[in-house]
Amino acid sequence: MFYKILLLISLFHFSYALSLQEAIELTLNNNHNIKEQTYLLKEMQYIHQKNQSPFYPSIDANYTTNQSNRLNQRDKKASGSFGGNITYNLFNGLSDIFTLSSSNSLYQAQEHQLQATKEDIILLVKTAYINVLRQNQNVLIAEQSKALLEEQRRESAEFYKVGLIPKNDLLKVEVELKNATQTLLSAKSNLAYFIKTLERYTNTSINPKELIELKLHKPSLKLDALQNLMYAKNSALLHLDKIIQSKDYLIKSNEGNFLPDINLIGKYTNYSDNYPLIGKNGSYREETSAELQINLNLFNGFKDKYLLESSKVNKLAFQSQRITLIENLNLQLFESLETYNLALNAYEISLIALKQAEENYRISQNRYKARIESTSNFLDAELLLTKARSNVVLNRYGIIQAIAEIERITQTPQVQE
């Protein structure tokens, strides 16, 4: 009974149908690039928390001991002291505030980087999933083509035996059959590669026959609307925006180096006659003090000046990078939209061409059997039918792939399931 249960579980597992969304979730849960970006996000969180430390007081404890071979003022050869300092910064040119704001922007930038990594991986999974579906259809088409040619070879062989066709006509069919066999082998090899790619992403076994077919959607897409979505939601662009914002805060933080630094310091010291802090001369008492300290650097070799200038130039570099990114994204969006529109129009044409190719093949087949159609023309009809079937598959999945790429660039779903 136990083995029967295991067998049923095994059969259930292998009959499991995998959807695109499930493939995406499996990949996101196991991808190490995402884990890497998640760790980097955690690092930025700790850095941001570290930059909050200037807003808290600094507390130090100190211990001092002195051993000498001569008597000190208290007729002792040893002395000791223990004390503590509390320092609180009142003003440092607002550098701490802007440094904190800069690290917060960097944290948000890393959040967008994490999301961009996820979106890139989602597109990779979608592409791999689409490739498996498309190539599986190509294998079926190649099998159909091979089957048609095998049937034609049998008929041609019979015709040749009774002298209705010359040998070279039979050889033409044989050559085309071998070509179709090679095409089928190549299609199966490509399918195996695409399956392996999807398996690598999902970390699970894939049976192409168990993948849930994707619906074909034909949304109306406009370039201007897609560009607005891209500007507002693209994670790579938002990542750079936050980086540039952090550079702005860093410039303001560096400008604070030219302003005075004001600290409030509280001190406490307990003196003793010896290093174990036991015993005390009556003339020495505990000391408590408070002081307001104002520091203003007048010259440090132009360090602050060049630090400020370097931060300004660094910001300009990222602004240039942002312009380049926008140009590339606009080009990618335009290309994907053109590919979508082309595939959309080509798909409608390919459906009509398929019906015509099927009708042409039926007519050619009947004429060939009646010996009023040449072998070459019949082979041409078979090739046209195979090509028409391939074009339907090519354009159908071309539409789906183009939508997936547009959704990656705009980070907005373009279809409703």
C-alpha cells in the first residue's frame, strides 16, 4: 500500500501543469542575484542607521594611572583617575542632517535596484517560458512536415515502381524527407536547450507538454503613454534619480565643512592616590565641568574645497548617465513597440496565408495523386504549408514576447488576464 501511495504521488507530480506565474515565483524564490541585492539593501539599511549616530550624545569613559620613582605633590609615587565625558553636537553646518538624507536616498536607490533585478529576471523567465512554448510548436510542425513527406515518399515510390514518375522525382522526395528529418532533429535540440534554460531559472524539472499555454492578447499601445509610464515607474531610472538626489545631499553636507562645529561637553573626573583608585588625599576632590566648544577650521590644505568640488563633479557624472539611460530606454521602447506592431500585422497575414497554403496543399495533393501535378510542385506546396505554419507560430509568440518586453520597460501590465 505504501508503494502504491508513493506511485500515485509520483504520477501526480509529473502531471503537474506549470503556469508562467508559478515559474516566475519559483525563480524569484531561488535566484541568487535577488539574494545579493537583498543583502546589499540590508547593508544600506545598516549604513543609514549608522548615520543616525551623530544625533545621539557620545559617551566616553577614561582611566589614567601614573607610576613614578619620585614623590608627587601628594607625597605619593602613584596616582590614578577615573572619569567620563558626554559630548553632544549642537551644530556642524547641518552636515549630519544632509549625510543622513543622503544615506536614506541611497537606501531607496538600492530598493529600486532590487526591484530592477527582479524585473530583469521576470523578463528572462517569460522569455524562456515563451521559447519553450514556441519551440514545442516548431517541433510539432517539423513532425507534421516529416509525416507529410513520408506519405509523399510512399506514394512516389509506388508511382516509380509502375513507371509513372522518373527516378529523379523519387530522389527529390527522398532529399526533402532527409532535410525535414534534420530540421526536426534541430528543432528538438533547440527545445531541449530552452527547457534546460527554464529549468535553470525555476530549479525544477520541466515537461513542455505540461506548460500552460499563454493567451494571445492584442492591446492597443501608444508610444507617448508608454513613455510616461516608463519615466514614472522604470526601476533603473528611479534608481539613478535617487542616486542623484543622494549626491545633492552629499554636496550640502560637504558645504557644512566651511561652517563652525559647536559641541556641548560634560566632564567628570574622580582622582585617587594610587592606581587601584583606593585612598584619596583630602586636597583632591571630584571634578565636574561643562563646556561649550566652538571649532572653525581656517585652513586644511584646501581639503574641504576639493572634497566639495569632487562631489559636484560626481553628481554631474550620474546626471550624464541618466541622460544616456533615458535615450537607451526610449530606443528599447520604440523597438519593442515596432516589433509588437509588426508581429501583430504579420500574424493576421500569416493566418490568411495558412488557410491558402492548406488549400493549395490539398489541391496539389489531389492533382499529384491524379498525376496531373509534378513532384516538384507538390514538394513546393508542402514547403509552403510548413512555412505558413511556422510563420503563424513565429508571429503569435512574437506578439507575446514584445508585450513582455514592453511590460519590463514600463513596469506596468499591458494585458488583463
